[in-house]
Amino acid sequence: MSTSLGTDDGGQTRELVHFITQETRFALISNLLQHPEGLPSMYELEQLNPSVSEATVYKHVQKLIDAGIVEEVTLPDDERRQGYPWKFYRLTDDGRTFLDDHNLLAAEETLQRMYETISDKPEKMVKYENAPRPDLETA
């Protein structure tokens, strides 16, 4: 789905809202919002969606990227560490604005508090949560 988030012809907006609120994609957007850094790795997204296959998580993240809602952010080569992720995902500025304009960010704080209460995270997920992340001021 290729679209410009800035345009609004009514039908296109409804289509994009429907696209975003598809169950798996909306869960992934919620995961981005609840992540402590707002930058989960693919592994973290997969762990937060255990009922969905890894391939499905990847496919839906790619669809959100194609729609301009999500973007991939990479850690610079000189900051990468062996055994840690170097690709992360976040909402684009346009994606955040679109979600906010359609009242789809209202639960962001609640989602972040819920994420903090997850106590049975696998060790690898905790490690990945603590991985170096790109400095978004320079990214």
C-alpha cells in the first residue's frame, strides 16, 4: 500500500485507518508505542506477538514501512556490537501525526505502563531491550 499520509480525500483516509487497525498491524504499532525507547528490534516485536509467526510479523512491519507509518532505523556501523540487534523500528513523524489525528495514540501511556509490568521476558529479549540504539537526534 503506497500512500501519502499528508493527503486526505476521505476515502484514502478511511482506507489507511482500516489498514492500520488490522489486528496484527495495530498490535505492532502498539508495541512500538509501548517500547521504552520507542525503537524495538524485530526480535522484540516477534516476542511480543507469540501467536503470530515471525514471517507474518516481518511482513506486516514491511507493509507499515511501505505505508509511511513506520521506518527502519539502523545503528551506525561503528556502534554495532556482536550479538545485539542493529536494526530498529519506530513510528515516522507523519505516522505519529496521522495516528494522533485519528485518536489512535490515546492509550500510549497506558501501553508503556503495561509493557513495564511484563515480568516473564526471555533473557534474550531483556538483552535486546538494553542494546545500544541509534541516536535519533543525528539519525
